[in-house]
Amino acid sequence: MTTVGEAGWQVLTAHGIDTVFGNPGSNELPFLAAMPDGVRYVLGLHEGAVLGMADGYALATGGPALVNLHAASGSGNAMGALTNAVYSHSPLVLTAGQQLRSTVGQEVMLTNVDAAALPRPLVKYAAEPASAQDVPRALSQAVHTALLAPRGPVYLSVPYDDWSREAGPDAAHLPSRRATAAAELGGAALEELAGALAGAANPVLVLGPQVDADRANDHAVALAERLACPVWIAPSASRCPFPTRHPAFRGILPASVRDVSDRLAGHDVVLVAGAPVFRYHQWVPGDLLPAGARLLHLTADPAEAARAPMGEAWVGPVGPALAALAGRVPASGREPLPPRSGPPAPQGAEDHVPPQQLFALVRDAAPAGTVHVCESTSTIDDVVAQADLTEPGSYLFPASGGLGFGLPAAVGAQLAHGDARRVVALVGDGSANYGITALWTAARYRVPVVFVILKNGTYGALRGFAGLLGTGETPGLDVPGLDFVKISEGYGVPAVSVSDAASAAAALTDAFAADGPRLVEVVTAPGVT
Ligand code: TPP
């Protein structure tokens, strides 16, 4: 007899799933007992960190990641982190254990009441199968739904007595199922887009995370060179879709209506590829577009296309469309853009290491191709100014701004990359606390992330907003008295604290040379101890 557990795992492993990120409770033990040889379980100590690790892993592999959560309470703990996975289009397959099927109606302890409703609206699909025999098919539906464009997280609640039941013969069809979506925009759409770009007097590209997710960065470069045009990263960037040292690179667009419009002034055609139009953050009103600009929007997500307040949208795979456009658009005949000077020389200081200086030191210490997982919220432009973000997948930031992503996602990304690429986490002393338990997982599984904590004693980004909103000195803006060396060592990750550039450089060199995780706490503001 094939059990539901065996059939379910056959579905998962057929999709290449060989890792489970989880935190178990009694409801999940039968699922884990059915886990086949060759699948590894990565234990996280809090579900926010579990989800963040899975998100980082999926972003790094480009494939699905399996998460196993404990009933409603574990699912609830994961939901803050799930807000990021929605906007990073991460194909996360969340499973949660349910109480015995026959007892759910009584709401016995650990019942996930109305389980499918719990994670909505943060998932593309949520269900509790109506019978044990439907569990393998529902798992198959979950994985396919997560992977079909637009990608995103899904959720399945499974009563724990289902796993040992007989699967039935229909389950045999599931592992070989495939679901393939159209691979390209139609020729007429490409023709229209290429014509608009070729006819532009002063075009500009605005690129989003989907370009990097599709590993289409080189196609974006080819298109920019054909057009001899500048390239911006779309506001609220969660990935880096364009090499930051390329002559065309202009930085990340500021996330307000007026600033976007100001930066795009003078351009007659704006091609936005692989990003929403736009993901604004701070409210600075103005015209949505500069006068005379036509906005062309290329996205894999129909909802992004539909909700944009301006522009003409085309929905289809972004990477292949950029490749096709780079091939179709004729060379513009404009002068190529001149090379940019190197990164700005950062200012030093006596009793601290200013963020730009720190990021320059990280750049000098980090091996080529290092993945930067960033969650130091007031210093994003400084990272992009200093780091060499050249290879695809070199930069990750929480896609919905939900803190608690940085430390766990770095662990997940490093697990995905193995020896191929190093991962550095650049995380603020505020943000670090939301995902701090990931340090334990890094220590337990010897995941060699270099964790850098920027210690400024405050929620710097909120101080910036306080200035913008004119709210003055509100409560809750400072986080003094945190000792990340002790915290880190308590979780098993060796750590040092530094407050001058020479010590920071030495600590970073040591950390990158280590074969396990290391944490470097860096004082980045004056007067912080
Ligand atoms: N809680 C969650 C889960 N997500 C959030 N985005 C916030 C609260 C609000 N928030 C945004 S930025 C920020 C906070 C609390 C400060 C982060 O401080 P830190 O990591 O020290 O970086 P800094 O801004 O100082 O560079």
C-alpha cells in the first residue's frame, strides 16, 4: 500500500524539493516521519525566521521552497515574513499540521480553525483537502500554483492522521505532471515595444526585481547599450537587476511620486520592466510622469499591470521579452554613455565607522560574486553606491519592507549557494532583532554567512520619516543597550565588535576567511556604545 505520506513526498521530490524549512509541533510529526532519505530538514527556532530562510533559499535557487509550520500559531508567526514573499514572488509551499480530521470540529487543542482562511490574502492558494486521498493532488496543485506566473506563496493545512492513510491509485499520475505557461510575448507586442523604443529621442529603462529573478540582467545591459540610454532601478528595490558599475547605471529611483517624475524628466519613452508601476513609499505628491513621457510597462504579473495608475502594460515573461527587444531594437546611433567614475571616497571618523566607509570595507573584503542581503533601512543608497553588484542575484532586500528578513534570508541564500557564492548580511541593529534566531540555525548547520550588524542605536529610517512627516521626537525610535556579541555568542556564532575602520577591515577579512558563520558588530554612528 502507498500511504498519503509516501505519495505526497513523491510529488514534492518530483519537483526537486530536497529541503524543508520548519519548526515542528505534534501535528507535524507524522508528516516529518514520512520524509524520505535524501531530504534535509532545516530547523528554525521561530517561524518568522523559518519563512525568511525559505524565502532567501527560493530567491537564490529560483525554485520552490518547502516550509512546514505548526498549526495556526506557527502559521501566524510566519505571516509577517509572508508579506515579503508575496512581493518577491517567491514560490513558497507552506504546509501546516492540522489536528485529527475527526476532531477539528470540536476545536480541540491545536486545531487550526478555518485553516484555509488564516493566510489569506497573502497566498495565491490556500486549502485543507476535503479528504485524505486528496492530499497528494492538493500538494501537486499547491506546487504548480506557486510556480506558475505570477509566482507566489501557497498554503496547505493537512490533518495529521491523513499521512498514514492509503493514497489510492490516482496519486500515481501526480509526480510526472507538468504545467507550462506561454514562454514569450507575441510578435506583435514585441514589434510595438521595439518600435516605440527605436523611435524614442531620449529613452530610459527602469528595471525591477523580475529582471534579476529571470537572470535577464545581461539582456538588460544589451538593450541599454543598443539604446545608449540610462538605467534606473525601480523604487523600493528588492533585487539588483543591472550591474552597478555599468556606465548606464543611475541608481535606485527614490520612492515618491514627485522624485520619480523629477528623475525621469526629459525622457520621452520610459520602459519599466519587471517592476510594479511604481512601488512608492514616502508621500511626496506631484505629477505621476514628466510632461511628454510615454510609459511602457512590461510585467509577468497581470495584477501589477491592472493596478498601475498610468502607462501601457504588456503581460508576459520579462526576461525573454528583454532578450527579444535587445535583438530587435536597432543601435540608436547615439554616443555611448561615458564610463562612470568609481565609487565615492567614503568619509572616515574617529569613534565609529560611517556606513559608506563600512560598505567600502565590505566590498574590499568580500570575494567576487558575494550576495548582499540588506536590511539596514537608512543606508540602502550607500550600499548600492559602494558595492560591486555585478552578477545576477547579488542583492536582496525585504520586498515588502517587513523586517525580520535579513538574517534568515542570508542563511537561506547561503544554504542554497553552498560553496559557489558567499553571503554577507548587512543588517541594522533594529532590524536584526526580528529575525535574530536565524543565528542559531547558521551555527547549528555551519552556514558560513558573514553577519554585519550596523549599530547606530536607533531606528534611523523612522527618524528620516519623522522629519518628512514633521512628527518630531515620538516614543519608540531608539534601541540602546543591545550587545550583539553576547547575543550572537549565545546562539553559537563567534562575534566581535568594532568601532574603527582598521579593526572593521581586519574583522571582515577574518570573517570571510572562516568556514562557519561569523558576526561583526560595527558602531556606525557617533556616541554609540
Ligand atoms: N516592524 C516590521 C516587522 N517591519 C517594519 N518595517 C517596521 C516594524 C518599521 N520599521 C521600518 S524601518 C525600521 C522600523 C522599525 C527601523 C530599522 O532600524 P535599523 O535596522 O536599525 O536600520 P536603520 O534605519 O537604523 O538604518
